[in-house]
Amino acid sequence: MARILVVEDEADIAMLLADDLSMEGHQVEVARDGQEAGQRGRESGWDLIVLDVMLPKKDGFEVCRELRRAGVRTPIVLLTAKSHEAEKIMGLDLGADDYVTKPFNPRELRARIRALLRRAEGGAGEVVRFGAVEVQAARAEVRVGGRLVDLTAMEFKLLLAFTRSGGRVLSRDQLIDLAWGSDTYVTERAVDAHIVNLRRKIEPGAGEPRHIVSVRGLGYRFDE
């Protein structure tokens, strides 16, 4: 059973989501606007947040941005009637883990939620060390030389994808599947930009990376 916060201002949709997820065995609580979502999302104990974008007082994009800046690593599914690709990319770049467009299929939403919960559970207790870097998956923390480094949600997911790759070369498409999800539209340039930022934060010399190595024409390889 997971503890899920549903943020939705339309009463009928909120009730549908709460009832549907409760039938799956989850404990569900509902917030009605962006201001409440920002406050409640910071509470400990949430396993997942389902966050509508079009909210009163504060939209879901702003809520997502604020939660990630506050260090909240709870998986977030954005729920919105908007279908423009640019808005999907913006939501994911702000730190959301998945994006579902209204009208949604309840079965698909449940499947995406299960996948996110499995992914989060699978990292529990995992600690990886390489060079001066220590990655604590369960706490979503990265330290370099003992100093805590602030990574975005996407940078952290990319780092986990690399550390779990076993030294295999990962293409950009594979990294998108691992970090963003297989049904997500993300450009290769966006992947490269995230990796550049990640290198700046963890590599001893970002201009000559030792751990996240480019493989010409193929993608990237992780070297310890």
C-alpha cells in the first residue's frame, strides 16, 4: 500500500481518482488547490503525488518547481488537459516523473503509478561509490568529497541509470527510457544538456570527464 496525494480541483475527477486508487489498496488524500499542494507536498511520508496542472491559486508547474527546489524527491505524475509537446517537456524538466493527458484511461494511469512505485522501491537501501562520489538512492542524495551536491530530479535519475548500467554504453534513447520513461517525448539535445549539467556537479574536471564518458556515434558510458 502506498500513500498518495492527489491534487485536483475538479471534484468529480478528484473523487474518481481517490476511489480508483483506494480500490488498488492505496491510502489516498486530496488537495484542492496549488497553495495547499505546495504545503502538503512537503510533508514526509508520501510515496507519490498525482498533480493536476490547471489549479487555482498556483498551477501545477509552479508547485512541482517549488517542491523540487525544496528537496522533495517524491515521484510526481502531472495530470493535465494540455497536450502540447513543449508543455510536456517543461513539466518533465521541472522535475516531474511522468505526464498523463486528460481525458486519461484509468487503467493506464494505474499502470504508470505502479511503475513509478516499483522504481522508487527498487532503489531502497542502494549506496554506490565511485571516485569521490557517493550516491544514496533511498535518500536521493549525492555527495562529492563528503559534501552534499544539489542535483535536479532528472540529473539524479540519469546518474542512477549510469551507475546501474554495468559499464554498458547507453544510447540517448535508452537514457530517455530509463530516466524519463518510454512514452515520454524528450529531445536528444535535452539529454545532452542534462548530462553537461550533471558532469559539472560530480566530475573532478567537467571538461575531461572520467565517469560519464561520451562514446562517439553511440551515446555514453559510465566508468567508475
